[in-house]
Amino acid sequence: MEQLWPGQTDLIQHAIAGRNAIGILPTGGGKSLCYQLPALFLDGLVVVVSPLIALMQDQHEHLLEADIAAARLDSTVPVRRLREQEAALRRGDRRIVLLTPERLANPENLTFLKRQRVALVVIDEAHCVSIWGHDFRPAYLELRHAIEQLGQPPVLALTATAPPDRLDDILTQLGIRDAHVVRASIDRDNLSFEVQRTVNQQEKRKCLLSVIDRSDSSVIVYAATVRCVNELYEWLVNLGIPAARYHGQLKAAEREHAQQQFMSAQRPVMVATNAFGLGVDKPDVRCVVHWNFPDSLDSYYQEAGRAGRDGAPARCVLLYRLEDRRIRRFFLAGKHPQAQELRAALQALRRASPETGMTLQDLVAATNTSERRIRVIAAELERRHLLSRHAGTRKLIRVMSDAEIESFIAAFENSLHADEQRLRTMMDYGESARCRVQFLREYFGESAGQPCGRCDNCTNPPLPAQMPRA
């Protein structure tokens, strides 16, 4: 077994002792061991919540290789096999069960797990609670309810990135404000960060080709939209570059084929949206390129960190063009529920029968709002103890005062402002003349420390005339 370092030992001890904890460990920092070892000692089942089926499949294989009995409950498992795994869980023959937040939120699965003895709930890739929960995975906001339904077992949250504001949100959303925090440095000394500022698409393409030409192994190119991924993929293929593409609008078989081609180095260049990455353990990625800047440094570091997992030198290149902020602002505008949607949901709940309440589908129909946004609204009301849930229906616990309604709406407006500030900080990073790693350290709550000596601003300091205007 690999050597444990103090941070891992600390998290393992808290998990075995039944205390809440969160570990912020770098990529390759051994997060899986923090729940694998406790599973061997705890008297009960360890429930591991993972964001992606591909990641769960990889985790399941590693558990079987380590001779740890585990079950995986997801849509790719045949029904007969699901029943066999459920029977094994009932007998107590499995120590770990892996499932997505949507599966955990499902009332049938919750009822089934409540009948087992759950000793620990593990939230893997816990940054998704804050980043995805408010956006397109509201099931992450329902984890707190699921944990309560399971009898409030101890929680172990694990992630590679969590700046102070994200950490605070994760702890709040999971209801574990008392959690012990273990934070390792984000610094990985084999990664070199650089920004290439471009003024138009032609210059961007020229920079991208130069990066690909200089790489002697695999390259991931991240783009913000499906359209952009398709355009870049077709352009590269027409140039004779062996590229693959990956995004959410491709069929599952196409995505799996593209991933296999990339992993086997048949097509060493992967052009993708951020749908590609989690659960993809390819150690020899020599460069990660961002065609568009992401929505935050959280996202950027998560994605850039997929380079150099083998410990060998790797590049993280951001192709920065100021005009790309339009794409990000468009996404931000559609991310959060609007004030009129919030008021419509509250009014519909007020009109509902106190005895029967409303289902989520009733709320969607009554407000003409998407189910995703209704789930986000309902989760926030539950977190504030203003909404109860029973047998699939939601009921207002009491009539909200005008001040409470305004506070509720302001919470979403504040969330939007926070996202806008994160975008501004991402742009500040792209325009900064200081050491990139110092910038990242400070953002993630560390001391700036000494300049890294390997980023573009350290190795080739910009002249005053080259620095962007404030």
C-alpha cells in the first residue's frame, strides 16, 4: 500500500471516529484512500456519491483490485445485476456503494439505503456541490436532505479545489459547518502556467497549432461551447491532425469511442467541453489548452490540473481573448433563477392546499419555470427551513414575511454577483503580469509564497509597454 501522508491520516482518523471532515487535496493526492481504509474498519456501509458514471466505474474497478467489496448502482448496470448487488447490500456483503447524487435523491434508493446501516457518506469531487448544484445539477443541493434521511451519518467531503468562499458554500449546503478541514497546497511543481493573449481567431488558431506541434504526447483543448468544439475539431482534422471530440450532445457511444481513442493515443488531441475530464485518468497529458477562458479560476485549475499527472513537466496554456467574456456572461445570465421566477414559485406554494402541498411537477406547471430552476429554488427554501418535503410533495412550513421574501431573492442575486466576481478574477489572471502560481495560491486561500520561476511571467517578464491597461 502507498505511503500515507499526514493529511490523509487525519481524514481517515476523523472518518473512523465518526466526525465530519473535508479534504482539499491536489490531483493525485490519494483522496480515494481516505474512504477506502475507513470502509475496512467501520461497522456499516460507506455511501460514496460521485458526479459521473465514468468516474464511478473507474473507482469500482480500483476497489475490486484492492479486494474491497463494493456495489455500483447506476443506469449502465443491467437490472439483473442491480438486483444482485442490492441483495448483497442487504446481506451486508458490500462495504461500499457508489452512486450519483440523482440516484441518492431518488426516494426508492433512499428508502432502500435507510434500511441498511450507513456508517459514512462520502461526497467525492465535493466542489460540484457549489459549482454544479446552483447550475445544472440541483440534486447536489438535495444531498443535505438525503443525509438527514439516512440518519445524519458523518460526512467526508473530498475535492482538489475549494477557495474560501466555495468551501463555505460546500459546508453550508451539506449541513456540516463543524467539519474538520484538511487543506493541502494546490501547487504542483511540474506544471507551468502561461497565457497567450490573442486579438482574433486567426491568431488563436496559430497559437494552438504551435502548442500542439511542440507537444510530444497527449493534448486536451477545452472550448466553452459545443459549436466551438465542433468547429475546432473539424479544422484540426482537415489539417491532418489526429483529433477527437467530446461534448454532451454526442451519443454515449460516440463519447465513449472518442475517449477510448484518446486514452489509447490513437488520437492524441482531444477537443472538448468541460463535460470531459472527471474520471479520465490519463497520466501523460503533456498540455491542457483553454481556447476560451472558463467561468472561474476554480474551473480553470480543475481542468488545467489534468495535465502532468505522471509528475513529468506539463504545460497549462490559456489562449486569452477579451471578447470571450461575452460567452461567459451569456452563460451567467441564464444560470440563476430570476426574481420573477422566485416570486412565482412562492406565490404558487402559498396558494397550494396546506394538506396536500405541491409536487415539483405541479410547481413547474404553475410557474412556467424549468424543473432545474424549481429544484434549486426548493432546495434553498428547504435549507432555510421554510419548506418541508414528504412523499414527493413540498409544503410551505409557514407564510413568509415580506422581509424573508426579499432576503430569499437577495440570496440568489448575491450568488449571481459572486459568480460575476469570479469571472472578473479569471480575467484578472489572464491579464496579470505577476507570477501565475502566486496568483493561484492567493485565490485558493494560501500565502503567495515565492515566485514559481516556471510560469510565463517568471521566465519572460512582460515589458511595461506589453502590460494590459487597468
